[in-house]
Amino acid sequence: MRVPFILKTVSATLLAVASLAAHADQLSDIKKKGEIVIGVLGIDEPNSFIDPKTREFIGYEIDLAKAIAAKIGVKPVFKQIAVAARIPELQQGGVDLLAASLTHNKEREAQVDFSLTTVVTGQKALVKKSSGIKDVPDLAGKKVVTVKGGTQEPNTKKAVPTAEVVTFENTQQAFQALQQGKGVAFVNDEASLIAEHAKLGDKAKDYVILPQNLSVEPLAFGIKKGETSLKLAVDDTLRGLEKSGAAEKTFLQWYGPNTSLKFPKRTFKIDSDKIDG
């Protein structure tokens, strides 16, 4: 009499496993709905920011994300998220992919999977010239402002253990706090600092970016853990852009010598999973 019950139980278990397997392939789901939702910061020039004329998202990571969507054959839909919300949004299904200046480090590998490295940059500090601070060690015992939820805070603590780090929700708030004297330095990715510094106009002469890096940051796209098909599609797209020369062209468009950032050249290739610490 127990055999039918056991068979029903086994059948139910197999159906549940099959259902989970069907939903585990995120790439198939993306293709079925015809769009890929991409989480972006939207305030982090030159990676993702809003064009003041069109009010659309533009930038280096935006262009790479559009190429990934085209390769998959779906429409890219960009969703603006905060720094601290990036990984939770991905894990909870609010976005399918992160193109949000996400540093690839060992700690985060337990939470998300990463694409090939798309940018190698560094975190630096912007200070007022009148502060007398000449290099990173001079920040010892001083108040430093930065963005909440990124690697800036732990990296600052690692580089200058006695610094007092105060975090803000976004880049603009942290930069404004520096200008208001709420800290002696603003720590962020070098590219972002250069962009914010340039926005100061005539007042830019009163500020300087310290020469020494607090850290080296390999940035990558974030992918939900275990979504191997989607990761393969993302990495294949990036490898194709590298091979064709489009990756370098895109980098120079947003980071190169004819931009406000004025990076003389690209010092990396999109060909590996570089890891920071």
C-alpha cells in the first residue's frame, strides 16, 4: 500500500527538481521576455551617466552592455541603482546584470559571479590644496569622505588605518561634503575623481588629486551566482569586442586623450578575470 505513496513522492520531487532546473537558466528567461534589465549607477562618469540633452544613460559600461544585449538578441533596459543596492538587486532578481562600476574582489565572489575585467583603474583621494596634504599617509587621523557600499571605505581603512571614514549615498553628496569642509579628502575611483574635478571649473585650481593609489580596482559586470550560460554570453561578447578592436575604441571614446579624463592609452585588455585582493 505504501508503493503508490512513495511513487507519488518521488514524482513530486523530480518535478520540483525539473522546475528548479528550468528556472535556473536565466539566459533563457531573458530571451523569452525579450529584454535584459541592467543595473547601472547612472551618476558615475564616464561609466554610466545621464546625457543632459537626451536624458538617456550613456557611458563606457552602457556601450558594453548594449553590445551584450545585441549579442543575446534582446532589448537593453537600464535601471538606476545605488552603490549599496547593487548586489542585493542582482541577488533578488531586480536586475539581470550589473554594469555599475563593480570591483571584482575575493570577498564578493561568494555573492556574485563576475565577467571578464572591463576596466582596470585605481582609487585615489581628492583634497583641497590649502589642506597641506601631499600624499596618502598624510590622511592619518583625518576625516575622509566617500561613497557608501563600495570598496572605497575598506580600502581607505586598509591604506590609512587611523583615518575616520564618513560615507554618503552617492558621489555627488560625498563630493559636496568635501567642498563643505566635512572631510579633508574625498576617496573614489580615479576616473570619477577626474570627472568631478573637471566640473569645478575655475575652482578646480584649488583642488588636487593625490598621486598615490589607495588601491588598484579591476571592474567587471556582475552576474547572479551559478548563471553559467549568461556569464558565457557576456564573456563571449566582451572577447569579441576585444578581438575586433571595438573594446579599445570604446575605452578611448570615454576615457581617452580627447576626453576630460585624458587617459593617454589603455593599459589592459579584456581577456582575463583580474582580481583585487
